[in-house]
Amino acid sequence: MSANLAFRLKNARLKSGLSLQQLADQVGLSKQMISKYEKGLSTPASDKLIELSRILKVKVDQLFRKPEYEIGEISFRKRIKLKGKRELALKEEIRTKIENYLLIEDLLGISHGFENPLVNFPIQTRSDAKKAASKLKEAWRIGFDAIYNAVDLFEEKRIKVIEVTDHTGEFDGLATWVDQKYPMIVISKDSPVERKRFTLFHELGHIVLNLNALSEKEHEKCCNEFASEMLLSEENLKMELGSSRKEIFLEEIINVQEKYGTSISAIVYKLGECGIISKNHVKDFFISLRMDSKFKSKIELSRYQGSEQSSRFENLVLRALSQENISHSKASSLLELSLSELKTQYLQPV
């Protein structure tokens, strides 16, 4: 049996979240037979192959496609607490999306290259992480005002952003490298936009910050500091709300939230860290957040008007299709759509 078919079958099963037994029951085979298929020890008959394709929601021809890239192990950091089949399914979804992304760029002759301006700036303290945010803004020439769209910025700098579905609320994002050369950030498309923006910059920290001298626990703290400063610098926060306040009104903070796309809780925490309000003020805020459900609902309301969705991969697929680099069938497969859905959603002439 083709090694490609064995690999793709296992990949599709894990991505679907099915166990060997669950898939076997749906196909009408034994668990042992499905295992043989995935190990390349046996080949499905044509009718079973079609049934596997239908259940796993993958085209038959895609099951024979050779893996184009050596993606390697995708690891979640310890703070990301996923369990069992959900972790395996998410890893395979990420693996498929990464492979498809690199494939379409290669077909179009687009370079994957990425240069890290902070590679020689070691981080030893949270203060260093804060300074690194300023250095990166200078290196990328993006100024010190609000960053409207993080996804567009990252993709312009050749950091790929991939969105995956996670209804459990257990996954926000991760940063990973392909072949130790191509940085990728994976985020949950289901998160509120302010949370998504913080996650994007936190994961950017894991890509660009030189954290070799620190423990994993300190990695997270430094990446949080870096994300906070990238979204809303201390200088800008003081410009918006002043250097010292005995009292501050919610409407003022909402205005900052709407402008900078960061959550109210993050803004209040940073107000305390920068000494603009007292630590007791911050403590009282978070006690109210825990104790008052109506207050919590108001605080957690998403208000940022910008969008943090990646459309670059879709655009590249459509470009490749229009240039006849790929077929309609290949385009529908890459976009995980049927041919009719591809035509309805994307192929309306201008």
C-alpha cells in the first residue's frame, strides 16, 4: 500500500477526532483493519476507500497526495492544556494548514524568508521585553501609534498566520517553526478580537524574543509584557489617561479599548504596572470582576472595530487558480470546500 495513503488516512482520522474504533464502526470494518491501513500493511478496496473519503471529509485523490514538506513535531507549551483526541485533532489540522500554505507559496514562487530584528537582543528581565517591543517597532518602521491590524502586519513580515476552530475555549494560540526557518502563528478563530490581538503579539514574542536565558515560566511573563507594550505602550497609555490618577472612569478606558484593541482588564492591569493608579485600585477592580456578573459582562464586551482575520492564504489560492497554477479541484481541496461552494463563495467575476 502507498505510504502516502497510509499517512493521509491517519492524518485525516486524527483531524476528524475519531478513534480507530469509531472510524471502523462507521466504515463497517474492524479496528485492526483500519490500523493496518494506517500502517501501510493493507490497502482499502475501492468501495471502502470512497466510504473512508466521505466519512473523513477528504477527497480520494488527496488521500494519495505525497507530503510536500517535513513538518515535524508540533508541540504545545505546557500552559496550553488540551486533552487526548482534541490535542491530536488540532495538531493534524495545523499540520495540514501549514503544508497547504507552503505549497501554494512555492507554486507562486513566493519566498518564505523571515528576518528577526531582535535575534541579538537577549532578554533577561520583563523590562528587557518592554524595550524589545520599542526596538521592534523601530526596526519594522511601524511607528508608536495603535496597530490597526496585527495579522496584516505579521504576514507582511513573512510570519504566517493560521486560524483554526476551537469551541472548547482551551486553545488561544501557539507559535511554531517549520524546518526551523519559517515562523507560523496559529490562533483560534473563535476568540474575541481583543483576546485574539493579545494572543497574536504574545506568540510573536515567542518568535522574535531571545529568551534562552530564562525558564519557560519566565518566557510567558516576558511575552505577556512584550504583547502589552506592542499593543499599547506605556508612553501612549500616559498620553491617553495621564501619569497619575486617584480616580478613573470606565468610559475613559473604553475609549482606549476601542482605539488600541486591547481588553479593559489588560488596560487596568497596565495602569497599575505603570503606576498611573494604585495597586489597591487594580485589586479592587479584579475583585469586582469576580464578584459582580453584570460588571464582568460589561467589562468583557468586545468593542474594537478592527478585524483580525487572515485572508492571505485564500487570496494566494485564488491567484494560483486564476493563473492556472492549480485546477479548480485543487483550489477547492486547499480551501476545504466543494466545487459548488468554491464557485458560489469565490468565483464571482468582476
